[in-house]
Amino acid sequence: MSESAHPSGDELDADLKEQDRFLPIANVARIMKRALPENAKIAKEAKECVQECVSEFISFITSEYPLNAIYFIRMNLLPPITASDRCQQEKRKTINGEDILWAMQSLGFENYAEALKIYLSKYRETTKIERATATMKEKDDEGGLFMQQQQQQQQQQQQQQQQQVAAAGYFQGMAPHFMENPQS
């Protein structure tokens, strides 16, 4: 067997480190496809290039310093500027959305940070509603109560709409024929 058929331990470590450093290419490709027309094709090299750029950007925002700032930070002439630094200052282990936004502001990406701040707020609002709905559904599903309540609410809304339409038709001199009950 040739040596090239089996990578050495060092080569495996290098491959794993490289793989861990990048976002999954399938995720990158999916995001790229959303921004393009449906029939557009994306070259493998383009996906890999964007994968590397996005991964570098994330690394830059979360933990790396710009080269010209390292000296000043070491000399305590500049405050920490990455999301990781902020977490360390506050004695936390997890980087959150606010840390990312703060680092983006610190590193000169103010325009993007403002838009992302709005997105983060809406995202959190949506997930909060989804969690509450899921929790409510779990509790109510045991007795089928959730579905019954939804059906009752829909029926009440339909009746209110029909009454409003009938009233509007009546006041306009029109007979509300669609509201008549054929069984009575």
C-alpha cells in the first residue's frame, strides 16, 4: 500500500482544523441560492470562495484583531474590540447577538450593525411567539382543547364578519340575502 492512500495523523489534524474553521458549504450554498434567481447556477469555486470569506469575517468579528490594533490593545491604549473580548470582560463564556453587534460597531461595520440590530429584535420576537404557541399547544393538545378553541375563534370571527357585511348591506339599501338561513 502506498503512503498516499492513508493520510498521516498530522494531515488528518490539519483537515479537521480546516473543516472546523469553515461554515458548512451546503449552508453557504443555500444562502447564496436564496439571493439569486431560481435558475441561476453557482460554481463550486464561488461557493468555496464565499465559504472562506464568510468564515474569515465571522472569525474577525468574534475573536481576531485587526493587525494594526494588536499593539495598541496590548499596551492598553485601546479597549477590547471583539465579541470574545467583551465576553471575557463580563466573565461570560457564550457570545450572544449583542456581543456580535457591539464588535461590528467597534470594528467599523456600523451600517451593517444597525440593520442586524433590527433583524435580531424581530427574530427574537418571532421565536418568543413560536415558543409560546408551542407551549400552549403542548398543554392544550392533551385534551384537544387547543383545536377546539381555534375552531371556535374562527367561527366567531366569521360570524362577526358576516354580521358586519350584512349591516353594511342593509344600510346601503341592499337586502342581506346571504345571511338568511334557508332552514328556517
